[in-house]
Amino acid sequence: MATENSAGLPFLQDDEACNPKETLLKKPAAVTLRANLVLAILYVPAILLYVFFYLHYFHFQSFKLQDQCIVSADVQSPVYKSGNIEFEKKKFLKDFRDSEFAGDPSPELDLAWHNLFEDNNVKVDKNDLDLAGLKSVQLANGGYIAQLNVFHELHCLKKIRHWIFKDYYVLPKNYTEAELKEWPAHINHCIDMLRESIMCLGDTSLVTFTWIGDGKHRTPTPWDRSSHKCVKWDSLTRWTKERSVNIETPGILLDEQGSLYPRNE
């Protein structure tokens, strides 16, 4: 039972020890319910908005990660150290007649192909080779000779093209019989190397179909309308041009013994 102090105020029982904080927070149940409803009205939309932006951010990051995975497949290439290689979305030509690289042999077409290889051999350093776990021929002035695989692929494509038009490119030259017999083996190497490269990169852009022909002879035909993710060729060739090396220059290479190649004997 409560007693009174000298001021006439009742004392609390021991189990009713005064807690000023709790006393201040005590409010009627109706007020507390209204406050909770207000908080719910304020917080629920905020939470939903947070979830919305989080999911969109995660969706964006997943595509960014895909791009990083594409690049990570080439992390052993020094190209990406520069940070200057750019990519773009582009649609492929529908008609080969619009291409400067296709058609019957001509001086203009040969020049277009020649220019593709102008700076294909480049100088790399030992760190580049170590990162890729590779070795190469050493340059006399330091560094090593290398080539981006895309130029090997283009070389093979050019070789196949020459074999298709062998009456123009191959047979008129003074190849020996043994050299001519090597051509089919080289072509087969190129075909299979390009097959491997195409399957390795695996362009997954959709190719849809369209109707070609008239009447009963109409057939659904693949028609590439998709945009493809491509390296900007100019950004790639800027990189190679800055590091290009002419390996035909006398005295620029070292042989396995560290002597100048070719040797002056």
C-alpha cells in the first residue's frame, strides 16, 4: 500500500519504481495506433522504392559483370592495360557488294586488305608475356615481338580468299610444286583456326528469318538484323600503331643465343 511523503505525495511500491523515460512515453492506445499507422504510411513506400532501385541496380550490375567477364577472357592481353580500347554496337553489312573487302580481285580491294596488316606486329614487354604465361622472340632494342590474334585470323581469311581466286593470286606466281602442295594444308589450318575462334567468342546475337522468293519457292531465310558488340577498330589500330615493329628491318631481332638476326657471316 502506498504511503505519503512530507509533501503529501504518495510513494510508489517497490515494484512500481519510477522510470521517467517510460512515464514520458506513455500515451493513450488510440494515439499510439495512429502514430504507427502514420509511420507505416511513410516507411512502406520508402521500402518499396528502395527495393525497386536495388533490383534495377542489381540488374544493371549483372550486365556490367557480363561485360567484365568478356574482358576478363582477354586479361592476358596488354591491350586492356591502356584503357583506351573502345566498344560499340553495330549492324553487319547485308550485301557483300557494299564491302571494300569483298568481290573479285582488284588493285583497290588488294590495297584495302593490305592496309589491315600495316601495324600488325607490335612490341610488348616481359611483364606482358609473364602475365599471359608466354614467351616470344626478343627485340635487339629491348622488349619482344608479338601480334594480336585478330591479325592472325585476318591473315587466315586473306589466305582463304587468295585460294578461292588462286588463278589470280597463286598460280601466276613462281611457286614450286612442293610449295603448291602446302597450300591446301595451310588453308585447312586456317579454316579450323577460324572455326575455333568463332566458337570461342560465340556471338549470341539473334539472327531472325525472312521470306525469300516467290510463290511455292518462298523459303524462310536467316537475315541478320541484330546489333553486335564490336571493338572500335580505330581504337585498336591506334594501340598497335603506337607499338608497331617492322620485323623485316635488319638487326632488329635476336636469335635464341641472343645474337643479332640475321647474322652477318
